[in-house]
Amino acid sequence: MATAAVTTRPGQVLADLLPASRTRDVALVVGGAVLTGLAAQVVVPVPGSPVPVTGQTFAALLVGTAFGARRGLLALALYAVAGIAGVPWFQGGTAGWGGASFGYVLGMLLAATVVGELARRGGDRSVLRMAGTMAFGSLVIYAVGVPWLMASTGLSFTAALAAGVVPFLIGDALKAALAMGMLPSAWKLAGRRG
């Protein structure tokens, strides 16, 4: 059985392979917010840290990479605004803007935008590029999350790194490995490998 060839253009992300419409974009934005909210319910407490390991960072980076900068930003903005307004879909079913981990939510907004732009430039087309995209996205999340953690808890910079970065590095590596397998494979299945 022959499969239809998918025509791709430089500067596309995976979501661009779907038929273009406003309905598609709205569905992607809402779906990305919901996916992030569901992933945030996967919570593993970290002893000695007010910030748990969750699936939401993986979802945020995946949404940004697959949807592109604009749709990724809008999906994470919807996730953040709905959570602030009371939808209990932040980590472990919480809501509201306060708390030690809210800075990571803000970091995910920026990270989804950054990785979405990197994906438009081919950052999701190979395993090596995807590793770099995920690492940079994680760095962006930490760049916003750690200062918020410091401000909300009074931790020193060193203590905030110990509580808000170091315990998550192995999980970040596992999430990156998963994305490194998923996205380049999806492009290969779509008929293009950059």
C-alpha cells in the first residue's frame, strides 16, 4: 500500500502538516493547555525541595516544539491563565499564581515560545538537534523558575539551585531522551528528515 507524500516547507513545525484552519489552531491551543494540565498531575515529591517532579515541563516543551512558537505560547498562556483563575490543573491539582513552583509555569511560557522557534529552524528534525532544543528549553524554564523560587522561599542562589535544579536533571535527561525519539521519528514518518 502506497502512502501519500507529505509536502513540507522550510520553517514548518509538525502542527503545520495538518490542514490549515482557525479551528485547527484553536484545537491545538486548547489541546496543548489540557495536555499540560494533565501532565502536571504526574507528581513525584522531591525530598528537601518545595518543587516536585512533574510531567508538565515535558508537555510544555513538547507542545512548543510540535506547535511552533505562537501556538505554543498561546497554549501555555491559556494553561497559566486558567490555572490562575482557579482551574485545578497546576501540579497535583493546585491552582493560583502563588507558591514556590509558579515561576516554573512562567518559565514554561517562555520556553514553549523559544523551542517553537528552534523547531521552525529544524531543531526537532534530528536526535542531536532535539537534544539541544530540549536542553535549551529546560534552561529557559530554570532561568525563570529559580529566581521565583528564591523570592518566594527566601532561599539563597546556591540553595535554590540545590532544591530547584539539581534534583531534576536526571528527569530532564529522561524527558529529553523521550522527545529525541518522538519528534524526529514523527518527521521521518511524515516523509521529511532535515
